[in-house]
Amino acid sequence: MLGVLLCFTLLFWEKVMVVLVKSMKNPRIALIKTSIMAGFS
């Protein structure tokens, strides 16, 4: 169970990193990402 959670977390952070890289090239995506992060916290 813990292994599945760890794997999911790693996949999630991999997607976050991809979004971060893309958002550096596209300001609009950066705004969306910020609103999503605010929604999580």
C-alpha cells in the first residue's frame, strides 16, 4: 500500500515538474498552476 502511494507521489511530482518547465515558457499556464496550488493548500 505504501509502495503504491510512493509511486503515485513520484508520478505526481514528475507531472508537476513538467508543468513548471512549460509554465516558464507560458505565463498563462503559470497563473493556472498558481491557482491550482492555492486550491490544494
